[in-house]
Amino acid sequence: MSIRSNFLHLCLSFVNDYSAVVTTGIYCKPGCAGRPHPENVRHFQTAAAAEVAGFRACLRCRPYRYEPTVSVTGSNLVCRGVQLICDGVLDGGTEADLGTRLGVSPRHLRRLFDQHLGVTPDQLARSRRAHFARRLLDDTDLTVTEVAFAAGFGSVRQLNRATLEIFRANPSELRSQRRSSDRLVADGGLSLRIYFEPPLPWDSLLSYFRTRAIAGVETVSDDTYCRTIEIDGDPGVIELSPGGSDHLLLRAHLPHWEGLIHYVQRARRLFNLDVDTSLAIQHLKQDNVIGPLLDRYPGLRPPGTWDPYEVGIRAIVGQQISVAAANTIIARIVKRHGTAVTGLGDLGLSHLFPKAEVLARSDLAGLGLNNSRQRAIATFSSSVVDGTLDLSRSRELDQLIKSLTSIPGLGQWTAQYIALRMGEADAFPATDLGLRRTFASISGCDLSEITGRNWPTNWQPYRATAAICLWLAGTLSRQEGTDNNVYSDHS
């Protein structure tokens, strides 16, 4: 299987094979306890495809409570198209807009989606919105009108039409059917369950974010990640904590609920919940260095990001300095140029991260940045503002790296690190000093022998997972006192 084909399995959490029973008209998610006769079963790559074929969701396994995930094995374009749909491209746009982003005609795009997923892009987007709406009807006390706009529908009428077609009931009827245990009650904010395919090494990922938390914007305390976000110009806060073996609890403190589906998706991206880890782990387990490390972190996935632009600034700041030094400088940038938010002192939060428009024209002198990094931040920010740099994940890895490294001051390390945090499965910052030191310590190689060009090739196409394994192992060794060197991963 080619590197590109392997990437498709990992870029989203495309778990597969929804089973539909022709005699009952019901479809189930993988692992449902139902045992129909094989002759009566049809298989679909997506829940949306089963719904288009006329099947309704099982009330036992409730597939609508999980993200509509698919298995794409033959088209990188389809994979990236689904990513963009999850980001909401079709909530306010058309299939023609999606095709333009991907560089193909709408007709060809529909043909590829039908071939690989059994649905059109619009059908997949509608199913995803309807599923999210039903989760809101179960978990929250939002009104039907609030649910409609939170799920990305343009009106209550659109929501009614979608739920009648997909669930055979209107929103009020669906809410009356919810289980008593579904409703989440919070003493503040709105609580939602965010499901994933277990296991999830929450403590390990939380440790990674704790080490790199941006003061004023992010905090990690005990088992909870918390950050400020911006909703149409207004500040908000999200908190993520463990909720069960297969879900996290998201508590959102937002000024309004319109477009909530998009912010929940971004929360999922923070911890890469839409990544199918099984193929990466199966592949890397065969490696003598990475294989044993994977046993420490079952279900390990690379850390994601709330905002690729934010990660890009963090990466530029952290070039060739320690994590602690980078934390200090980025905190100064936030304090000077970020938007102050009052009333969040108890959460340890105080600012929104600065916008690209602000840093593109800001004076960054006196913050600990040399002149070249000041220019790199300004140019990177300007490229985001004018659209010459696309951080939407519509581009393939090599194209993304090329566009990033075309910006003066952004080299291969910075570009690969940004790509890794954006969810590119084979991104790998090969010159990273922390990776080199940890690999040398484990493998017994001399540090000078490990360069940016002679890393093991058998890690491909899952080098991002290999990288996070080495980063976490390096952190653990320092905590245990086995490595007194300064750890500079430039991030």
C-alpha cells in the first residue's frame, strides 16, 4: 500500500462498515450487540449512506451519538473533502465551493464521494448536522430553535425536514424520547459529550499541552484543559475533561450557540479525536525503538490544535530555544497584543490569542524576539490575512510544507511541526533536538549520527505518531532524572 493510501486511514477517524438489516430497516454502528442473519445485512461506509438508502438509526447502539466517520482507502481528495465538510465548508457554501477548494469540478467531486462513501458531499454534511442536532436534543435543554442554529441549519424548518427524513420524527418528538441519563446538567455553561474510539491516553496528551500552555489563553489543571476562544468577535471559554471510557465532557461558556457544531469540531481537533490510531500503531509496533514506547501510551495520537495560526506563531517563537523560553515570550506577545478578557481570573485565563491582522502590523520589539523572528511573524501573519497561505487542510502535505517554507524565516522544522499539529499523519520535524536526543538515548546511537536525513524510513507514513512517542518519552526521562540536558523541541 502506498504512503498516500496509508495516510487516508489516519487523517480522520474513519472507522467503517455500518451494518443495515433489510428486514427491520435499521442500521447499526460497528460493535452493536444485535446479531441479524448475515443474508439480511447490507454494509455501508457511512451512516449517511445507510440513511440515504432508507435505513434509520438503531436505538440500542445509537450511531448518531458518534461523529459520522468513514473509511476512505482510495482517494486523498475525498479524505480532505470530508475534513473540510467537518470544518463547515458546506454549512454556508455549495458543492461547487468545496470543489474549488479541492481543485476539481462539482460533478467530479460528487462522483468520487459516491464511489468511495456512497453519498454526495451535501448528503454527508446534512447527516452530520442532523446527528449533532440530535445529540443536542439528548444532552442539553437548548430550545429547538437554538438547536437548529447550533447544528448549522439555516432555519428550524430545515432542521425539521432533516430529522423527519433521517430519524422519522421531528425535534420535539426526538427530545421526548431521550433517556433520563442523557441530559447533562452543569452548574455553569453548556455540557456536551464528545465521543471517540477508545483508548485515549488522556494524561499523556494533557501533559504535552500542560508543558506548552500559552499563559492567559490556555490552562491545564488536574485533568482539565481550558482555553479562551472567540465567537464572532465575542470571547468564550471551553473546558475539556474525561467523561468516560469513550467520551470527553466539553463544557462551553459561549455568548451564543449559533454554529456550535463548528466549535465542537475544533475541540475534537485539539486532541485529534478523529484519528484512527489502529493502523499507525500496528505499523509502528514493528519498530525496535517506537514499538516498546507505544505500550506506555495505548491509543496514542499526535496532539492537534484549536487554531493552526496560533500553532504557527508558537512554532516561530520557539525556534532554537527551550520550551520554557518559548512559553515566556509567547506570554509576552499575548499580554501586549491579545484582547483582554475580564472575569476569567478564577480559571487562570485573561486574553484571546492575538489575531493575524494584529500581529501582521504590530511592534514586537522588546519581547525577546530577534529581528528575523519578528519579521517571520509579521510575514506569516500577513500571508494568512491575504489568503496566500492556506491553513484549511485542503492541501496535501508536500504542498503545505512548500507554502510554509516559502515564507522567510520558516524552515523545514517549523513547517513540519505546524503540519503535525494540523493533523498530517506523516509530518515529522526531523531536525528537532529533543527527538534526536531521545532517539539517541533509546537506540544507543551517537547524537551526532542522527541528522535530518537519516531517520528510519520504516516509520512512514505515520511519522507524526513516532514523533509524539519520542517527545513524550523524552519528557518522562527528564521527570525521572535520567536526562539533565536542556530539552529544546522548538515548540
